[in-house]
Amino acid sequence: MGQEHSSNKDSHSSLVALARGIGPRANRTVNTGQVVIVNTGLDEKNCMQDDEDFKRLQNIPIFYPILRNSLNIPGVKDEVDINTKFDHRAIYAFFSKFQEQLSQSTEFICSEQLNIVSKIRETDHTVSTLLNCLVERQKLTARLLADLNKTREINNQLIKITACLQEIVPMAQALNELLPETERLPPLDLSVTIRNQSIVFDDIEQKVVDECPNSEN
């Protein structure tokens, strides 16, 4: 037992001596089996802080749009001096050109509107004239149609009278033959009367037809 106690004491003292003997080199020398790391290098954070390119990138300010509310980032709001971001000269030039364009468009539209109004008036006058002509033509056509209907009625009556006369002619000739020769009348010839009647009716109908072209003129 004395030997075991002495051996444990020796091993503990040797571990303490090993830890004290290595000291700060323990951080630089690590035993990983077959590979011995002598120096782990600089810390990555310290390396980035000392990098010149990284410092330049950090010096570049953050660029935000004019309307920061469009980013939908909490805590980012539009600056109060947003109007200072605009160049009033460029805005004035833009609106001046826009006003000039509107003025030119207004003048063109006004001239076209006047032309359209004048054409509308001319069209209205033409339509009114044509309408009056059509109304007068309709009245004349109605009057001629009434005259033609009256002429046809008279013609029908004459036809009936002619038929009656044709029936009376044989009886008149028979009665004429019963009279003495000194008192007899000349023979009744209705062909001349019928021919004259047809000529008169044709003249009336042609006159009605001839008046139609005069109404168009």
C-alpha cells in the first residue's frame, strides 16, 4: 500500500510539473497524434480588422433610396429634408417643357376642333337642304298620285260610259232604220269618240309623268 500511495503521489506531481513547465507554450503546441501544430496563425477577426480593403469597404456609406419607406425595413423612415435631394432646376426645366408641350397640343386641338365644328355646320346645312328637298318631293309625289288616281277614276267612268254607248248603238241604229228616210240620222260611229278618249287619257298620264323630273331639278 505504501508503494501504491507513493506512485499516485509521484504521478500527480509529474502532471503538475508538466503543466507548469509548458506554460504559455501550451496554446501554441498541440499534440494531435502524428501532426504537431506549431503556430495556429492570427485570429480571423483580428485579420479582418487589419485588412485595408475591409477598412475601405467599411468607410463606404450606406445608400438608401429617396423614399426609404419603400424598403419596408423597420426603423428606416424618410428624412425630413427629402426635398433637398431634388434639383429644382431640373424639375423646373422638365415642367417647362411639359407646359410647352401642353400649350402646343392645346393649340392644335383648338384648331382641329374649329375645323370639326365648321364641317359639322356644313353637314347640318346640307342635311337640312336635302331634307327640305325630300319633303317637297314627297308633297309633290302625293299630289301627283292623287291627280293620277282621279284620272284613273275618270277613265274608269268613261270606260263604263263607252260600254253603255256600245250597247245603245245597235238599238239606235234599229230605231233610225224605222224612221222615214228623210228623218233618218247619219250612222252613229263611236270608234272616233273612243279613240279621242284614249288620246286624251294618254296625254294626261304623260303630263303627270313629265312633272316628276321637274320636281327632282
